[in-house]
Amino acid sequence: MPQVYNWQLGRKMSYPYDEAHPRLQFAFVFNTNRCIACQTCTMACKSTWTFSRGQEYMWWNNVETKPFGGYPHNWDAKILNLLDKANPGGQRWNDKAEKSHEAPFGAFDGKTIFEAAEKHYDEQSAQRVLGYLPTDQEWSAPNIFEDNARGGQWGSLGQFGQSTQLPEHKVWFFYLQRLCNHCTYPGCLAACPRQAIYKRPEDGIVLIDQNRCNGYRKCVEACPYKKAMYRTTTRTSEKCVGCYPRIEGKDPELSPNGEPVETRCMSVCVGKIRMQGLVKIDESGRWASDPTNPLYYLIRERQVALPLYPQFGTEPNGYYIPPRWVPRAYLTQMFGPGVQSAIEQYSCPDRDLLAVLQLFRATQQIIFRYDVVKGPKVAEIEVTMPDGSSRVQEIYNDTVLGYNKFGVEVVRTTVEEPVFERDAALHANSI
């Protein structure tokens, strides 16, 4: 197989196709600490894209409760078990590997889903990518084990800690928000024998050509996140399309001048946990340095937002700020070795990070650039850090400005939320 560079793994890896990268890459960040699992995002996607016959079981966007929930059921445990069998030494990161801006987490020593299947690969191979087909029963309930907390022994998957110090809890669960990651090296694209799946050169969104798809379900088998789904009424596969008309600025009401706007699931988020955007890709296929882009700042500059299961090797473009109260070993398995640093930064954000966090769901238009206007110091708060120590956080009432694709200011917000008091005589209580 050709060798491609995966910055999340810190090394080159095998992939069925040569490197080819878009000019911009669709990407997003989720703050798991804020999610209330209201499923508003899920229903927004459902009512927009998957409301027809044959799509009843399709949830392109879903929010599942970890550690027990998943859609399809046990999707992550199943693919992790397959990877474990392919990696006798374990899915391990090399702590001694040199870290750099291009390899911030060191190097992953294990085999990816592409490398694990490589010894079985040929032009007529039944499986180019390590994967499995979920059963109909596994697709039956999207909200199984919702709000089920975990306590005591984990069982066959190991023990993930019994810390009584905040922010780890003895009994815990958290919500994981999921949609297609529009991966840099998609498993679905690699496995399709019809070459019906492609990445758009203008924004990196992964789509399925319905005219070429013959419904072999190789994409369903190969996607480790199980976000490609088979539709029985058309006998083709479908998946999240990244709301590409909105990304193209085709919405006449939201984009009167062609401004790119966030996807449906992002723009309706009640908890303000989501930020979606586009990052620049340079000629070598790497992320171009762009620290004033809020996504670049959170993901590459600060590494406070981490990829979901980077060991799969797909280089997903969905990133997560990890939950603070969950045992670290569980989170490291899910988000890689940057978990501790990410949680420490988020637990007590400095002035710059706190300012950028205000941009989550501050506008429907995609923010391409931000700026911070310094404000006065308004508070000092004692914060309990992950190791149990205390730290004083200084809070400044800075003003954060966000600009769209055309450099037009689309949001202006402050760190300290303003309070407006209405005149009781002019505004009588109507309750």
C-alpha cells in the first residue's frame, strides 16, 4: 500500500490510495463538559436529511451515553477488540518518541485499521480495511443505556480507576456527540470497490455518489465509527453530507452574500458545546499555520481538543474537549495521550483560551478568524486541578470578535455575560 502521513499518529501509515488533500478541511470541536444530551442536534439532522422510507434507523448525528451506550450497539468495543487482536502488544503510544508541532502526541506503535488488514489485501480482497457489519439488532435502538452511570468493577474491559479526588468520580457517565468525522483518510472511501466515495477538494467533505454506489456495504463494514449506513429502499449507502449547501453559502436567508454557515446539528445546539469551521491545508497536505482560526488554535496550537480514537488511523476531523470527571485511562483509550494536558488546560483556562471558548455557538456563520480586545480584570477564582492541587484563575472581561470568510465581523461577545435589568414599572410581570 502507499504510505501517507498521519499527524495524529506522528508517523506514516499504509493507506490504499496516495495522498490527496483538499484546499480547506471541514472540521469541528465538541465540548463534552457542556452537553446535556437534549438531542436537539439529533432531531435537527433527522428532520432535515433522514425522514424518508428506508432511513428510519438512520441517525447521522447522535448523542450517546458513555461508557455503555453506543449506536450501533457496542460499535467502539467491537472495533477496539478487533484492533487488539491485530496488535498483540496492545494499542500503545510510544512515550519516548519525539514530540513536535507535527507530531504533538508522539507516535502510535500499533497497527491501524488499514495496516491490520494489509496482509489480507489484494485487488480482489474481500476486506481492505479492518471492520465488521453490525447486525440489525445492533441498529435497533439509538439511545440504549442513556444516562446509565458506571460504578464498581468494569468487568472484561478492565478497571479504569477508583479515584475519590475531583475531577474523577467513582460513579460517572458522559455524553459523546457523534457524526461523520469527514476523515482525512476515510475507511469508507478506502474500502469502496466502486470508488463511489470521494472527498470534495474545496472543503474535504466526504460524500457518496449515489449513481456509482451498488450497495455492497463495504463502507458500512469499514467505517470504524459506523457512520455509513445502508438504505434498503434504494439499495445504496448514505451518510452525513456535512450540510454542504450551508457550507457553500447557498442558504438565501442565512447567507445573503454567500457566507458559509454551520451545519444544522451545530447551529441548533442548546448547550453551546459545538464549533464548526474550515481549516486551511497547505501544499504538503498539512494544516497551514493559522493561529487566529479558532479551530486551529484549539486543536493544533493548544491541543485542548482531541481526535476520537486516533489509533484507528483515519485522521478524523472531529475533535473533543474531554470530560473532566472521567477516569483518565478510559479517556486516553478514547482520545489518545493528550488527555491529561487537555483537561488541565480546560480546568483552569488562561486568558486567551477562556476568550476563545466564548465563540462556541456565538453565531451561525462560520468563524474564519478571531481577535481579542483586552478588558479589565473582574475576578479571581480558586480552581481544583486534576491532581487535587489548587490554582487561582484570573478572569478578565475581554471582548472576543469573530469574522466570517469575507472578513466581516459576525460576532462580538464578552467573557463576562452582561446583565440587563428591566424597569419594573415599564415591564409588568405577566406570569
